[in-house]
Amino acid sequence: MTASATSTPRFAETREFLQQIRTRVGKVVVGQDVVVERVLIAMLTSGHLLLQGVPGLAKTLLVAAVSKTVDLAFARIQFTIDLLPSDIVGSDVLDQKTHEFRTHKGPIFTNLLLADEINRAAPKVQSALLEAMQERRVTIGNQTYPLPAPFLVIATQNPVEQAGTFELPEAQLDRFMLLHRLEYLTPAEEKEVLRRNAALGVRRDGKGAVARTEFDVLGDQAVGSSEKLVQAMEDVQQVHVSEAFLEHCVEIVNRTRKHPRLELGCSPRAGISLVKASRARALLHGRDYVLPEDLFALAEDVMLHRMRLTYEAVAEGHTTQGVLQEILSEFAQ
């Protein structure tokens, strides 16, 4: 079976909506087409996404652009060492007039939550996200509150700087459907960034002015309603997944558990994420069925952060990426 564009009117409408999102984001963010695709995959599958890259690669700008492109509630939390769990989920506050407690909901009650530099928060704060990311609800005091639908966490992380950071626990990493590692732009793309920035000018503010940034370019008008996003999410569920594809996912995941250089292989959640992400990628590429190319394209983002090398493998200079490529190469033969 060869890749071909989907022909049903419903899928064609969804395809056009998704392309409009990519076009609008492209007016603000140069390059990073793969990253935009991963963000859309996360949105279409209600999966959480961790973006890993050095400062200055437009991670925050990208998420902000997507939130304004789709009619979704958006909140941003800058994670710091002194952040408390109540700063995220909220707390019960004593009303001085009525002498009764009332619930103050935190910024987590949104559709799209940007957790900026998530590894700067202490483990106690990290644990506050576990219930929200898995069960789409939070507990404040003795009450449990459902989160808005859809709910999605897109977190950013600087892999280089270690001072004042905490390694994310395995349980939380496993709740991220995708971990995408950003790379530097090509020289041509970086030149375009400089050209656009030089043309931004200044923005008047009262009697003064301030230099405009890329965030000032973001328009407030969305290309589609949340209903269109829901429709696209429903269309993802209609993408066909063959029995052979399911067997491929199970086989690759199981090989990570048996590999001699891996102390920790992928959990069953990795296989679920592979199938979900592959269906969304197929839709983004104009297909109503998944192909092995979807699995191979997404394998690193889905599986690497769920794998851990043995001490011996680390000492010998091996990497999880090298082990995964070895598994995929053997499987493709």
C-alpha cells in the first residue's frame, strides 16, 4: 500500500484545518517543521509533550503561537526552585468575611499548559503534575476536580544547564507521550530569523516605546474553533491500524526489555503512544492508515526517554539512541 491523500470530505476538511495551523505558526516560527508536527500530534491525541533544547530555539514562542492559532485556553508556568504545588493546582483559601474556605483554582485549569523549564522545580512540585497528566484531574484539599477538556501539558527543558535543576522522575517521564529534542536551525533558516527580527520595529506604549519581539507578531484570531480540533481528534480515531502494525509495535517495545545493554526497557505505555502518535502522523500526512514509516519516524521521540542503559553500557560509551537504532535496524531486516 502506498501513501495517498485521504479523499473523504470530512478528512479533507480536517487536513485543511491542520495545514492552516502549520501555515499560521510558520509566519512566526522559522523552520522547526518537525517540532510543529510533534505539537500537533500531541494535541490530536491528548498526549503530553516534552521539548528539550538549549535556550533560544523558540520553544516557548512555538507553544504560544499554537495556542493562539487554535481557540484554546492557555496558561504558562515558569518553573523555579521555590515553586510550590499549590502554585500549580491551587489551594483552599480562608475567606475572612464568611470564615469559610473557598477553592482557588491554579493555572493548571486550562486546555494547554506550558510548563517552562520543568526540571527547575523540586520533586514535590513534579509530583503535583502526575495526577493531572495521567487522570486529567487534580485534588485540592478533600475535593477532586476534573480538568478542562482537552488538557495538554507541553513542557520545556534545558538539557545542558545542571545548576539548580532536578532530574525528572521515571514515573513522570513515562507520562510524556513524546520527548522531542530540538536542533539548531540551518544557516538559511537562521538568516531568515535575523531578517524578520530586524524588520519588527518598535511598539508605542503610552508616551514611550519598546522594541517589538516575535511575540508581538502573534495574532489573536484563531484559524479554527475548539470544535474543529475535537473533530480532528475524532478523525484520528478513524485512522486504520492493521494487526501487523500492532505486532510491530509490541515486538519493538519488547526488544528494549530484553536488550543486554538496557537496564530499563519501555513500558506498555510506550506501545500505546506509538500507535496513537502514528495515527495522528498519518492524518497529518494525508493518510487514513498508518505505515511502518510512521513507527520509525516517531520511535526516538516515543521510546528514548523511557529507556535506561546499564552501568556497564554507560562505561563503554554506548547511548540509548545507538541501542534503539540497533533494535530498529535489526527489526527492519
